[in-house]
Amino acid sequence: MFSFDIKANRLQGESVTFEPSPNHSGEFPSGAPDTIVIHFTAGSSLSSSVSVMTNPANKVSAHICIGRQGEVVQMVPFNHIAWHAGRSEWQGREQLNRFSIGIELDNAGELTPNGNGAYLSWFNNAYSGDDVFRGVHRNQHSTSYWHAYTEAQIQATFSLCQVLCQHYPINTIVGHEEIAPGRKIDPGPAFPLDKLRHRLLGIDPVSLPVAEVQTPAIATEAIVTSTSLNVRAGPGTHHEKVAEPLTKGTPVTVVKQRNGWAQVRFETTGWVSTRYLQKLD
């Protein structure tokens, strides 16, 4: 669990460091920041992304970057405008840099399967299936592959957003993909954005688009192909585990599917990755 505090617009905590970026404007106007924008870095590491955002030649920045182990680097004080949102609009307001705190998560973004069991980033790093989230992006209609966030990253992000809501008049949490659709795809379907909004702001999750309606409608039989398959409360690694892992060869009934996950029935009911199921004829 991560414990944060804010003093003089700087984040305090055991895992927090400060590396100032020159890439920022003046202070927020009165009543701001009232929005949090979640991003992924689409980079290879925390240090490389921080290096980019603290280089004056790049003219980009964010207030915070969160690493794979939950470590946090702050680059811009929370009372100053960082350069993370670019051309953006949300509920009638444009240029959201003027109102928002930008949080970047160290994550490679969308991945491409190479046909040999690995998944490649745009910068040609290879990731194994254990590091991949298969799902449908909220602005797209077909299944795609994404670098999975770690539990530590998600926990650190939730804790950070909670303390930001306590210190600033935050009433909106959005993804970059929502304020710049067609131009940006971060943080992508691997990040539990709707869950974050619901927990901190009481906003109900967005209804699933037609492309994400669960299938099949008729239950089918399958067996587990993994030596140890985690069973979760919902379709995603951010959901808690609800049963002991299933072992290879365990028969299950597939009730429904969503975004690369299947709700299965055995002694109980839970969600598992469809990558490790083999349907029976």
C-alpha cells in the first residue's frame, strides 16, 4: 500500500523523488486544477520517459510519472501548468493543460503479436504473454494487445489520485484517449479508468459499447491449459482473486466472454484469461 501526502504542491512519500522539468507554464487559474488526466508513456522505462519530459528541447512534461514498481517521479509542482494534454477538449472546455494534473504511467502501450508467442512495442521491445492485456479500446471496435500495468502501478496511481482529490478541487478524471480521441490512445483498456472514477468520484462505469458485449450467449465447455490459472472477480488483472488457481486439465463451463477474459463456472464462478482455455467440441 502506498502512503502519500502533499506539502507546498510537492508529493511526499517513501517512493517519491523530484526531478524538475523546465517544461511548464505559470500557475493554474483560480479553481484549478480540477481535473486529472491519465496517460501512458509509450516508452521503454521510467528513466527514459523522465529524461524526455525534463529535456527543454522536447517541450513536453507531466506532473508525475509512475514506474513499474510504483515508484513516483514528480517533475512539475501541482500548482503549475504542465504540458501533457496538447490539443484537447472535454465537456466544452479546450486545452486541458490549463485545468489538469497530468499523470504518466511507464507502459509501452499498444503491442503487436510477432507470430512466435511474443508481442512487440513500437520501439521493438518484446514482451511475453504474461505482460500482455488483450482487450477492446473504448474508441475502437476490435480486440488488440496492450502492455499490462503492474498491480503496484495501479495501486500507486489510485493512492496518488486519492490524495490529489483531498488537496485540490478535483471533479474530473479522464484518459488522454477521451480528451483527444482519434489522436491519442492512452492509457488504453489495460488501465482500470472507470474503476478509478467510480472509487474516487462516485461516477458509474461507462456502459460497454456494442463491440464489447459479452459472447457467447450459450455456455460452452472448456479445459484449462495453464499449470496455474488465476481466477478473478472480473475481466482484468486489476480485479481481486476469488479462488485458488485452476490447474491444467480442469474442466470449466464458459458462461460469457469479454475482452479476452471468460467468466467460467466450476465449483464456483470467476473470470480467467481465455489464452489458457481450450474449448471442447
